[in-house]
Amino acid sequence: MKTNHFLKVIDISYNKITKESVEHFKDLTEHNKSIEFIGLAKNDLTMADLQPLLDCIGKQPFPEEEADAHLKKMKERDTIIEKNKKLKASKKPEDPVPLIDDIEQQEDGQWAIVKNGQIRHLNLCMNPIDDDAKDTILSLLKRTPNDFSITLSGTQMSKSAVESIWDALSTDEAAELGKQRLLF
């Protein structure tokens, strides 16, 4: 599964997976950059179980002294991608593309690495997730793009905790953004 670059959806809901299995998903997402949807509903997973996976999604601080070297690697990767488009069009074998997460400079001048920026949805329905997870969920949603969402239906999270996340994510320009990103 690490090398299957056509795989976009992994849904192992209702399978009684363990914390150790979540570690394998973390490893898988670091090697397979095509996965967009991960379904983990009704697996009796706690936020502590899910934390390794959540930690490898979204923007993370990146050392400024390593930014130039990483930008060079990204440029080399992008060159290979462009070359492969031409090779594919002429039905020739394509070159392997290095797996490199993008980095970007933030408004404050700091650098951030965008881990697994291709992931668009995480289904965590019917797991024992409660109000204690509110800050963790909000942090994840704040460091991911606006088209990333989480489903938490059937969890133990209260409506008031969910509403506070909705309010924190919504803006005057996008009043419904919170509800679009956190499905409950």
C-alpha cells in the first residue's frame, strides 16, 4: 500500500483496530502521498490512540536553517514531475518522484512543513472521543487547509464543544466554514 499511488481512500471502519494499527497508518501516509480519505469510524479509538496520526497531518514548524536545502529538493522534485509528464505523453517510462512534503513561509516569516497536505477527510465517527479532545481537534483544523474536514458524529463530544470549534473556525466572510470542516 505504500507504493500504490492510485489509492485515495482507506476505510477500515468497524474493524476493531488498535493503537498499533494507527501507527501503521502514520507510516503509510508518510510514504503514500495519494491518500485523501481515512475512515476509522467505530474502532474504539481514543484521542491518545489517534494522536500519532493527527500529528503527521497539517502544518508543523520547520527550521529556518534547513529551508533553502528543502526548497532545492522541492524544486528538483517538481522538475522530475514536469519531465514525467512529457515522458508519459510519449509513452516512455517515468522517473521515480521523491516523496517530499512542501514547506511554506508563514505570514510571520517562520517556515512550516505541510505534512500530508493531500489528506482531505478523516472519519472518526463513533469512537470514544469526548470534550477533552476539543483543543486537539481545533488545533488540527487550524493547521490544515480549509478543504480538510473531520467527521465526529456519534462521539461523546458535546454539542457545546462542537459549536465552540465551529465558532473558532468561522469568519465573517465564511460563516459556515466551521460546520463544513467539522461534521457532527
